[in-house]
Amino acid sequence: MPVVGVIGGGQLARMMIPPAINLGLEIRVLAEQEGMAASLAATQVGDYRDLDTVMAFAKGVDVVTFDHEHVPQSVLHALVDAGIAVHPGPDALQYAQDKLLMRQKLTELGLPVPDWAAVENEGELQDFLDAHKGRAVVKTPRGGYDGKGVRVVSAAHEAADWFGTLDEDGRGGALLVEELVGFRRELAQMAARRPSGALAVWPVVETVQKDGVCAEVFAPAPQSAGRVAEVAAQIAVDVAEGLGVTGAFAVELFETNDDRLLINELAMRPHNSGHWSQDGSTTSQFEQHLRAVLDLPLGATGLRDNCTVMINILGGPEHGTVPDRYPAALDKHPTVKVHYYGKEPRPGRKIGHVNSVGDNLDDTVFEAREAASYFQD
Amino acid sequence: MPVVGVIGGGQLARMMIPPAINLGLEIRVLAEQEGMAASLAATQVGDYRDLDTVMAFAKGVDVVTFDHEHVPQSVLHALVDAGIAVHPGPDALQYAQDKLLMRQKLTELGLPVPDWAAVENEGELQDFLDAHKGRAVVKTPRGGYDGKGVRVVSAAHEAADWFGTLDEDGRGGALLVEELVGFRRELAQMAARRPSGALAVWPVVETVQKDGVCAEVFAPAPQSAGRVAEVAAQIAVDVAEGLGVTGAFAVELFETNDDRLLINELAMRPHNSGHWSQDGSTTSQFEQHLRAVLDLPLGATGLRDNCTVMINILGGPEHGTVPDRYPAALDKHPTVKVHYYGKEPRPGRKIGHVNSVGDNLDDTVFEAREAASYFQD
């Protein structure tokens, strides 16, 4: 039986378990600690930065893949050198781990990105601000997620603490600064690619962020049929082939006020913008990821109905936890599918999501929002 | 977090794991042995006929439910007496455990069944044969499944061995004999019922048996809209309420040549005739079963598309196992969903199934059969 080893025990690993069970694949998880979202499949608890831990975990698996992008390059390369299949591989993951490398590579490939620069000090940042109407987005190249490590500034000293940190850790380096893109909305294009090259894309979706965190996803993105869908899909193909991505991945996009699509971020793993596919697509991103990293043929990515709306459960109920609300929520919303990660509620924490599938967007959004409201107060 | 304890480690328990993960429920399995289909969730290995084993397993669970109907009444009653929720409960399960009791009860309730009798010896069986054109179906009341314990006879001595066994085990008792029903096709009606009474039915399906084993299921049953669907659904409601069934259950039906629906068998658990719902219905039978036994509101049971065809993988490949065929099968059939139970191939053994969802039956049947053929040779 094929064995997939997943590094990281969060909800993305958790949500790989159902399709692994369906397909009769063995899934093993290296969790950071006991009691994590994916603990049911955790065969080992340990530090993914420790080579011995990871090598022991990788023994006997057919492929190593990931719940997150934080495994150090040195560990990834050691796995590859030991002849272990790693997907996505270190050469692709470096671009997800370092936003400066990512911007450089995408620019080399001629892919559409916001104006950007690597800035090593406040003077260089001020030069960029002066050339971009006095406002810009500064990002720490490494370690950011869900809006962390991202800041809009209108003066160079507003990033002084981050420049200080660059000096402190002795690595030197630079911050990434990007133009503040005037965008109409944010889109996300998910796809999956096999090591042998085949690629499948889902319909492009619209994502709505609140406080830098994904809150709602509409699949497909309204008014995206035709040009927008084609351009977004082609960008995903170009990214995957240009960067050597394998497995499921997401390209977060700005749809600009002047009708361009610009690449905002990349995620080289299943992604929040693809959770809708669990109930709304013939093949979910989690099943597709397993198929892709095992180099098995990819599943069909069509919609099961006209649209699907995903809404994150952020924070959770003030008292009790998600299942405490099932008697009321499931009674009112028999068609909505609730996904709960078994995580304790905490302000701002992603602890679950709901998917609503329907034949028109208005009703489907309403249904999803009403259902999600039972789990947040 | 609600905890569901499942007695029995087969594929039905296995297929409860994905919806438990989705809903954030804890699922624990008491498996008969190591390495069974549901081993991922097995927290204990032991004999379900042993009271101490079952009582230890039941400690700390919110409800005990089942992968099969074979737990002895004495064990079931001890659980109930200890204040543990058991669904379906012993009073319902007795009818699934003893076909004579079942026939008696259904007859009392006025539900449509074939002519039947309890026969204690060859003389009584011969009387029944003489009254029914010389042919009938003899069944052992207990322990039969997948065509085992069922025999068509045209002379009483053909059941001599079974009468002998009745004597041997000292329990006396009788065999069940039923008229040989002239039927057009077999149907199955699945439904689920909460302890508090609410009930949800899926569309009635057509089942095709080969050698007494379910081979194919068409959902919904062709030409069933209207009267057939209504009558079948009402039978399921009457059975559930009359016998006090809780959880997901199946009523196997004959559609007779003279347009009646007669109850053939009952299964008080998720059932092979409901596997199509994993991909073809808004709520799968496995999710619904968990919701029902926890007395949570039931999910919508509508079809996701016009039809779904389920085909069992019986026996499996002659060489290797199911995943060995994925490179070829998944490549040709990207829309088909394969379910493999992790069981070793063995002639006649149910080791998995495929579901194909589509908008017309002809294409969907073709797709499902073609896909299934990759796993059987």
C-alpha cells in the first residue's frame, strides 16, 4: 500500500486523512506535538527542523510531503540526497520560503507581479516610497503568514524594527517592498502538478480577507468565465513549470483596477482558498495533493454544482466549542457541510470552516454565512 | 468533543472515519483483530462477545454503535443497563439478528413481506413447498450474510443439514421458509433515524446481485419517481418506527412482477446499498449514521447530480492489489471516485467500490463499469 508521510500536524494534514482512507493509502504524520489537528494519523511527534527526527520519520514512506512550508532547506536536501521522494522538493519550496527569491524568480520568468525591490536599509525603502506615491507594502521575506510579516508604510522609519531584526540575526539580507496595488478584488488559482509533469487546475476563486486572514471564498470567482479564468489558469501553469512545483498549490492574485492579474503570494501545499473543493469539486485539493505527490493521475477538477461558498470559522464560539453548536446549526442548515479541526477556540484562530454548495451565489452565500454564524459569537 | 465508539473494525467502521474527521468527532473502534479495515481508529482489539471487553471499550464514549449486527443481546443489554447510549439498541437489533423474529414483527405491523413460515422439520417444510408450487427459499434465522444461509429448495431433504444443525446446537428452534417471489428487480431503501424520532430517507435505489452478493447499485432506481419512491420511503419509515431502529439502516425490497414492494431483508447499520451516497448525496450514509446515533440533526439526502452508480470491487486483482491499478484506472477515469478498504484481494471478497456520478444513467453505468474493471481480473 502506498505510504505518504506528511510533515506537520495541522489541519491541512488532518484533511488529507479522509481521502487517504478513501483511496486506501497509508498516511503517516510527523506532528510538532501531541493532540494536534492531525493526531489521528500521527505516527511520530518531533521537531521538523531536526534532521535525525525527519530521517527516522521518512524511513519506509513512499513520499514525504508537507502541512506547511517551514522545513529547513538543509533537511529537505538531506532527504533528497538519501533517495527519498520529496514533493514539493527543496528547489521549489525555497520560493515559498523566501519572498525575495520568489519575486526574483517570477520576474525572471516574466510573470506579472507588483513593482518590488529588495531594500537593505531605510534609505533604500524611502527611495522606493518616493517613486511610488509615498506608500508601499513592506514584507519580511521569511516566516510570514496570515498577514503577519506584512505592513503598509508611508515612511521608511515605520519599518525600522524589521531592519533592526535583519541586522540582529546576523544574516544581513533585505526586506521586500512592493507597490501598493490598487485592486478590485483578490483571486486565488489552485492547481496540482505531478512530478512527471501533468497538471490540473480548479476554477479560479474569489477570496475575501478580513484583517489579513482569509474569511470567505467564492468558487468560481463571480464574473470570471472566459478571460479571467484563462489568464489565472495560465499563470498557475507557468508558476508550476517555472518553479518546479509538485503537489497542490495556490497562487494568490490581485485583480487590479486596470484589469490585470498580478501575483501576490504563492503557497506550495493545499491552501485555505481550496477548502471549497472538499464539497464543491469532483476532486478535493486534499485528494489531488495525495495523488499528485504519489505521481498518480490527477482527478477531475470540475464543479459539482454552479457554485460553492467557503467561510472560515475564525476564533470560534465564546463558550464551549464547535460541536456544542451542532444541534442548532445543523438543524437550520441541513445542506451545509461543517468542517471542524478539533482545535480549541481562540480569538482569530482558524478552527474550522463551512462549505455551502448551490445553484446560485446569492442563496449560497446567505446559507454559508448563516451557518457559520452559529460557530462565532 | 463527542465520542462515538464503533464495535467492529470492518469497512463500514472504516468509512465512518472520514465524516468523523470532517465534523471533528472522536471515533474509537473496537476491532476484532489487528490490521483490519478500520485499524486507523482502533483504540482496542478484542472480542465483541466478551462483556468485560465491551464494557471497557464503552467507558468514556458518548454512544456505542456498530460495524455489524452480531453483538450478543446479553452484551447489548448490559451496556444499556449501565446507562450507556447504544444505537441501534438491543430491542431493534434483535430483529436484524433473527430473521424469524423479523418476519413475525413485520407481519404484526402489517408490512408487506413474502409468504413465510417457521418450520421445525422436513415435514413442515414439505407442507410449505406443497402450498407454494414446490419451490421456496429456506434461510437460517441467524448468522447469514451476503447470500450465506440462504438456499432455494424444491424438496424438503435439501435442507436436511440445516435441520440437523438446529438439533445439534441444542437451541431447537426453526428455519425460516419463504415463498420464491417473482420479482422484476431488487430495490433498497436507506434511511436514518434519530433516537428523538426525526427521520431522513435517501432516494430508493436499484441493487443488482451476483451470486447473492451486491454487485451494482443505481441511485436513484430507474423509473422509481412517484409511486415506487413513495411506497419504499413509507416502508422504511414504518420499519424504523415499528422496530425502534436508530442510526442509518437499509430495507432490501423486491419489486414484484405484479407491482408490489415486499421486504426482503433489513440491515440496521450503514449498508452496501448506500455506498453511492459518499459521492452522490449531500450527506453520506456514514456521516448521517454518526449524526443519527449522536442524536444530532440529520443532513440533506438529495442527489448531487442526476444519478450515481456504485460498483463493488469483488475479489480484486489477480496480481497485486487495488492501488497497483491506480496509474491506469485513474488516468482513464478522472471523474470516478475509488474507495479501497485496505483489504487483501481474495475471491469474492468485498475489498472496495467505485462511485460514478453523472447526469445520465447510460454514461454513468458505462463509466463505473469500465473503471471497476481495472480492479478485477
